[in-house]
Amino acid sequence: MKLSLRHTTNEETPFSAADGWVNPVRFREAQFLIWCARAAVPESLRRRILDVAQSGLNWPLLLELAKSHGVESLLARTLTELCADLVPSADLDALRGRVEAAAAANRAGAVDLLQLSRAFHAAGVSALPFRGVGLAAMIYGDFTLCTPADLVMLVRRNQREAAHRVVVSLGYSLRGGASEPPADAGARERPPVYLHGTTSRQIELLWAVNPAWVIFPIDRPEVWGWARSVSLDGRTIKGLAPEEAVLVLCVHGAHQAWEQLSLVTEAAGLICARRLNWKRVVTTALEWKCYRVLLLGLALAHRVMDVPIPPQILSLIEVDADVVCLARRMPKSLLLQQREGLDQHDVGALLFTLQDDWKARWRYGIALCRSHDPIVQTLPDWCRGRRSLHWLACGVSPVHTLSRWCSPPASIRHLFHR
């Protein structure tokens, strides 16, 4: 059966291609941005983009959307190729100015990444770039097309001290002024962030996606075992294999509620740019317990960016009603009815719904209740098990609060465990 993720209602009126629509749940400028913000714009869309640009757009709104969604460079490239003469000159000049500044920042970031990768390699520290210029080089073949961001390096947790010494030797210091990395605090440990003394560039050493209530480890044997070479500015560094990269992107996107179009664009671009071993992708997702998180990311790539997905994978998406429902609701700010969308406030409910089985879902639910996340008191209609989670919160949250209130301060707690 062919999968259709298109949101329809009885009140919808069909729009022709000349009207600039393929999905009436999005407004005109949002759909135009989706067409333009791609690793490669297919020929079938080029004529449509030109027709819509000729019919008129709210250009300031379009450019503001591109900025907030982190896809200015992709939009500028498409507009320059197809319809630069139709864009108001002031708007186009402003866009090009920001894109040129972003490209310069990314070139500086690439230099820093190469230096950091060489230093880690010389010290015997395993490290892979997480998003940013390293990932953009793999997806687009051009690292200047991503939004400038601080460097984030994936490292082995058991090499954290060695990684700390390498970063410090390059002129960085821990943000906050500490001279030593924090002691291992278990699953709740926050990855350290370093600040360069002269350039003010930041580096974060990451081994997990770690929001306040749960941890998702990325420091896994598969990540290091399948790592492969990535070309960056004519040189080679180690990077994530595409199969693991697409999983990491889907996990990261879910933890951000897929609010930015750039998250969807990156996942879609990676799928299109690389021949993925889909069996390995699905098997690894099951082992990592992020199978339904993967399905949502793939559903968004297919629904929003028209990415071709193997029929077998589409069938898996189609039978998961939660995934199909959620894929209609993101990215929120591109929807015509934005009250139906998801944002950062919904992340807890989203990840609760996307747990792979009921045991994982309720373990996650208990973690949500213990964290006193406000979402458990205002669960959205789409959240699976919302009523049960509400009653669970009524029991867990007061008990957890009481236990914390009755516990002795950390400074004297050791006296009770002699």
C-alpha cells in the first residue's frame, strides 16, 4: 500500500501547482521555503518555484522564516539560481550579506575543526563532529551551507579527561572558570563547554543527548566501529557513518520537537546524498530503542521534503498512527494552524509517546513525573496514555517532592551512610 502522509479535512479546497501549494496545511511562504531549502532542487520544483515567485510573495516574511529556521544559505542559493530578478533588491542584498557572513564563520569553524581533529588524533582520543560544518560537508558537499554554530564533538565518555587536556592545550578553558572537568556524576552529568581565550569560540564535548529528565547515550560501539572518512575543505577527518548519522539526527530532531526546518533538511539531505543500508538503520534503531523516533524523522523527511523512502519503511510508518499524526504537526511555525503544532514545551510528551514499548514508556513517564515537567499537567490530546500519565503524576510527584524535602542536605548526607 502506498503511504500518504498528507493532512486532509473535509473543508480543504484543492490548490493548483500554479497557486504554489502542495499541502494546504501550510501557508504560501512556508511552502515556498520548503521547496527552496533543499540540498538539491529537483527539476519538477524549479518551474513551480519560478511561477510562485512571479505571482508574488511576502518577501520579508519569507526571509524572516529562513533566518529563524536556519536555512538562509539554502534559500539564497536557490533564489540566486532561479529567480534573483524577482526578489526585491534590498531584501536580496540583506540575505546575501548574512549568507556571506555565515560562510566566513563556517570557514573559520572548519579550520578550528581540522585543528581539533588533528589534536585529538595525535593524543589517541576518539572524536567525531556532531552536526555543524562536519555534517554539512557530508550532506551538501559544501560546509558553508549550514548555519554557523559552536563546535560540538562526540567523544568517548571514558576519554573525557584526555579530551579535556587536548582542548585546554589549544587555548580553551571550561566555561565558568573551573580548571578541571566536573567529576563523573553518572547519567545526569552535563557535557562540558569550553571557551577559547581569544576567539571566544565555544566547544562542547558530547557523549549523550541529555535533557533534564532522561539521557540518550550516543557513545556507542556502533558509532565508533562504523565511523568513516569525511572530506572537509580538501582534507579528511573522521565522521559518523550515514546510517548512524541519520539515527543521531532523528534523535536530536525529536529532542528539539523538529521546530526548525533545518533539522528536517539535514535528515532529508543525508538520506538523498548517501546510499543507506536500511536494514542496518532499522536494526540499530531497535537496539538503541529509538525505532519510533527514527520513523518520525523519516516520515517528516518524506512528507515535508518529498524524500524517497523504501516502500518497506513507508509501510512501517503507515501502520504507526502516532507517527503519522505527529508528522502532520511539525515544523510548527510553518503550519497554517500553528496551535496544532509542537514546540519545545511538548518535548516530554512527544518522547513519552514515541517510546518503543510500554515498559520504556512508563519508565520515561516516571522520569517525567519526578522532574515535575509541567507538560504532565497539561498533556495534549495527541499524547498516548495521557490520562494514565496524569494519574501517575498525581502519585509520583508528591512522593518525590516529600522524599526530597525529607532528605538531609548533600553536605551532611554522608553522615547517614557510615
